[in-house]
Amino acid sequence: MTLPSYQLSDGTSVPAIGFGTYPLRGEDGIRAMTAALEVGYRYLDSAVNYENEEEVGEALRRSGLAREEVAVATKIPGRFHARVLASASIEDSLRRMRLDHLDVCLIHWPNPRVGLYPEAWQALVDARERGLVTTIGVSNFTEQHLQRVIDETGVVPALNQVELYPVFPQIELREVHERLGVLTQSWSPLGKEAAPFDAEPVRAAAERTGATPAQVILRWHLALGAMPLPKSATPERQRDNLAAADLDLTPEEVEAITALGRSDGRRFGGDPDTHEEM
């Protein structure tokens, strides 16, 4: 399956749909990731705190795909935000994955109470200059967090991976991203237990297109210009998720699904201004 792609501000591109690897671990995790690559995924999203970077590297090797065919992403955790520690975190990730470079590396959460995320961002800028990372970005950053790292380094993150699904559509933040030229990545793109599979706009679009509600929601992300990162350990469902790229939703359907948004739509109250992940 050939997926459409998004062009990033740094001149690189990423597939329109990526594969989320949390919480896949161990041999079962390797098999699930290898299957995802076999069915057509070309972007693996990991993190130090997922504790599965070794499995990601092994799945890539088992797939038999050329290194340049697959984008591998990971994230720096909060405990390593100091510049020296962030640099070491990137190098440690490369060792665990047994790779010579990362395609994408992000700051996992800003942890603003600690206040060291600009140092982690400078470490990412340094790593890019050293050729260790191709694309640098952030995760769970608000407009204020984005503006601070831009002001302090002059470097705009290529992407921001955030909580985004129909009941929490991040309308204002996506507008900020568009203004800055930042790609929106969507973690937990279906919403897990909050997935509105039975909501009328989703159900009606699924009936019209002959698709599943999950496919409709994933296609909704693409209509917003966002890159969803669905996770499934089942090859059949992995294929179904990728096939969402072939759907066509009307502007009215996209608008109706977006209208499902709620101010309290976050899954676990993970407000980036207060939540910390060390």
C-alpha cells in the first residue's frame, strides 16, 4: 500500500499515517511491529519511556526493509531535559536501537515546572547538526512552549505530537501549528475508551462509505492535515487502519465529527502545563 505523505518544514517528508508502538514489548511486540512494516507502515513511533526501543530496532531488521525506507522516531523523557543529559539520551536511544541515526526525535513532554525543556530542545538542535537526528520536534507542547523554544533558539519544531481525537480536536493548537508550519501528529488518535464509534456523525459516515468507524476517524485526522499514529497488534486491523487513507469524507462530515469536541475531552487530564512525565 502506498500512503500519501506530509512535507515537513525541514524539507523531509513523513507518511500520512504512522504506527504507534506503545505498549508493545518483548517478542510479541517485535512480531506486531514487524507485521506492521510488512503490511505497509513506514513510520515507527517509540519513546525512551515506552521501554521498547530495542524491539523497534529488531523489528526493523527482521522486516528486511532498507533502512532508508522506514522512519524511526523516539522521544526524550523529562528526567533527561538538561542539555548534557538530553544529548546522552539521544545517543543511548541509538545504541538500544542499533542505528546510526534517528529519523525523528521529540521532547516527550515539556514538564514546565522543571523548566528545562529549552535545554532539551537545544540538545536536539545540536544532534541534528551532528547528523544523529534528521528531523527534530516536540510532543505535548502548547503555543507558549513552542514559542519559548523558537525564541531561544530560532529553530521551529518540525512537528508536535499531541493528544487529538474527535472529542478533543485541538482546534486552536492546530491553528497555531498551521501558522508556524508545524505538522500536527496525533497520539491515541481513536481516543481509546473515549472513541466515539457510535456517535451519529461517525456512524453515518461509516455507513455511507462502507468503512468502519475507526477508519472514518483516522480519515478525519487526515482531513484535518494531522498525522495519526494508531497502534494495533493485529495484522488485519493494521491493514484496516492504513486503508483509511483511501476513504473520502465530505467537508460536512469532517465538520460534524469535529463538532463532537468537548472542553473536557482529554482522556486522563494530561494538561501539558501541569502534567509531568519523567
